[in-house]
Amino acid sequence: MPSKLEQLRAMTVVVADTGDIDAVRRLAPVDCTTNPTLLLKASQEPSTAHLVDEAVAWGRRQSGAATAVTAAVCDRLAVSIGTELSKLVPGRVSTEVDADLSFDTATSVAKARALIAAYKERGVDKSRILIKLAATWEGIRAAEILQRDGIDCNLTLLFSLPQAAACADAGCFLISPFVGRILDWHVKSGGGPYTGETDPGVVSVRAIYAYYKTHGIKTIVMGASFRNTDEIEALAGCDRLTISPALIDKLGSQSGELPRKLDPGHLHMAPARVALDEKAFRFAMNEDAMATEKLAEGIRLFTKDLAALRSAMAGRLAAAG
């Protein structure tokens, strides 16, 4: 019998949630996703040392304020790593707009356009890139503008149906509803124990999937943030799943039947279609403590790791000078 990974790939697009070039080369996923945390980790891998060196050398030739040069070096490194990843996957590479811009629509749009231009200079067409934005109201509005420009977006840090509904109305190409972080919140709040079927993160993604398919929404659903393979198995059949290398390897080593759990032809009852203006969106988020808290926490954590990357690059620039 094929491994559970092989069975999953027959019904779901498997995406590698990593910036590790060696891991992507070994796992051969269709797409790969990165974020500030993964980029920070990838920058410390031997396989990217030459890319870090090139970005720092480039930074030394730039003029302007040190903070601006450091930020530009980090952007260059992100695009360099993304370019290498694009050579290894047939599909898309997700590159994230700075987390500290999560509440700034105009600057997020400008940063996204700059990233796409930088990829174009490397010979990577925008059709190979997904711009990742936090699913704040401002991030969703930035995605709406970018989508009209033909720049496809991946809305991340998504924890609720209102976020998913707003992303659909904005015409987002793809959303990344989180699973494991929802579980974390409920366990910390005293819930559980949970199985793969009762996991609140799984339940959330299933509801979003049913909402999209029932109402004919084209936006792709890509489950993300997994804590264990039970969560992944419970979402078999989802459009895409972005999975860490460790869990991909674990699925590859497991045997046994993997039944399809999500199927557009066999949907559970979906919530009614909703249209949310800014006031309704913010109130819905306010009423959902988990989504509000995890979105804020996710932005803080990504901003912290982005600051750590900038600090490391600033140190390299200072040492090189």
C-alpha cells in the first residue's frame, strides 16, 4: 500500500512549509511557503550562506540610513532564497510582506510590488510567486488592490470564518487558515482532549472549506500550522496543505489507509454567505477572542523574528564595514 504521504498527494496539493533549500530539494513539493520565522531559520543554514554573503555585499554598496539599508538587505535575501526555491518547485513560492506592516495597506502594497519587481529582475515571473499578507482588515484591502494588478496573494494568520469571508470578497487567490495555533489556544484555555476529528483547528478549516465550495468561491483553501499528522489526515482532500518537512517525512513513513475527508462533491452544511464591511469585520473579530488573540500574537511573533533577522544582517553589515 502507498504511504500516507503518497495517498495524500493523490487528493491534495502538498506544499512544503519551509525556506530550507536542501529540504525542498529532497521533498520535491509542488509549492513552498516561507514566513519571517522560516526565513530567519533558513538564513542560518549552510545551503544559504552564499546568499547571505551576496546580500550583505550588496548592502555595503548601498547608500542611505543604516536601518533602510538593513531592511533592503533582508528583502534581497528573501527574494534570493525565494528564487532558489522557485528553481526546485514547479508551482508557487510564497514570500511574506513585513509583519510590521500588517496594519498599513498602502505600504504593504508598495512592498509587495517591490518584491515582485525584484523577482522579475531575477527572471522569476509573478505567476510563480504568492505575496503573503496577514489577514487583518488592512492586509485584506492590500490583497484586493494587488489582485486587481494581477499579483496573486496568500492571506495568512487566518483563524476565523469572517476573515475567510472577507478574503473571498476581496478576490484573494489563496488563504492559509491555521490549525495548530487554534488548537494551542483551546488547550491553553482548558479544552480537550481532542482527536483529529474534534480538533478545533480542523473544525474551523472544514467550515471554511464548506463555505467556499458551497458558495462557489474560487479562492484556494490551504490548511497551515499543523501540530501532528492527525490534523493533516483529518483535512485530507483540502485544496492544499502546507506542511513542515518533519511532518511530511512522518507521513512518508506511515502506512495504512488515508480516507478522503474533504470533497467538494460531499459537503457538510455550510454557513450562509455573508458580506462584511469594515465595521462588521472588526466587530466579528472582537466577538472571537481566539481569532483576535492569535492574530495579534502571530503578528508579534513574526515581527520579533523579522527584527532578529534585521539585527543579524545589521551585525554582518557592520562587521563587513
